Amino acid sequence: MRSNSALSMRGDIEIRVRDTSTGDVVREYAVKNKIVDTGVAAVAKLLAQTSGTASSYKLAQLKVGTGTTLASAGQTDLVSPVLANGTVTLTTSDVVATDNKVVVKGTVPSAIASDITLREVGLFMSNGQLFARQIHSGITTGSGLSVEYTWTLTFTAA
């Protein structure tokens, strides 16, 4: 029997800005994300295991930046990454698979230098390649604010 099913991937990002002294959410919104070409290829390589190892394609880092260029499939990095403090290394409890979803949570601490306006976020694999990227409304960092990203990747048969 022949199947005409196709695998579809979708990413959604929830963003919460918190006051670190009270824990209160001061801003919250959601955006759809762009899974880039290297992310799509990683899924195929992970299933086929023709190159690298399974751990090469593990979702390992969340990075933020100040770039405003719209996300596109061919991108391989953030446009204007915030170095060092703008990188969150993910642990096994930060990346959870349930049924047809992978949920990734990362928090950028208030330690980022003041007065940087974050406008882009990327999800990177352990091999250093970009899996997905998106821009969002500007979030000006400062002392006392942390930014939480919850990235939900949904896989469906279409």
C-alpha cells in the first residue's frame, strides 16, 4: 500500500520577561519560528545516521541577538549574536520530548549587559549548527529582568 503522508515540522516560541526580584511576568507573547535548512537536514541525518552521531544533532544551546533581519531557511547563524552572556547551554531537563513534540526551555539571565535590545533567538545543535531562528519584538535588557524562551517543535504527518 502506498502512503502519501508527509512529515511537517512547526515551531512556536513563547517569550516571558520576568522581574527577577518578584518573579512577576512583565511582558509575554508568542511567535511562530522558522526551522532552517540545516535543521530540516538534521532530522533526516538523525533518522538515517549517515553522518555524525545522534548526539551531533542534539538541541544544545539557545542564543539571543540584536538582529532584525527576517528569518529565512538558508540562515546558518544569528545575524547579530550577543556573545557569551547571550548563550544558554541546555541541560537534559531543558529539552523534553512528549508524543509528537519537543519542548525546549531556556532562560537568559539578567546578567546580560544593560541596554541591549534583544530581537532574535536561535536554537542550536551540539554540532554548532543552527536548527531554528526567529526575530521578535524588542526586549531591552537591564538589571532585574530575565527572558524565558519556551520553544515547542511539533511534528505531524500531513
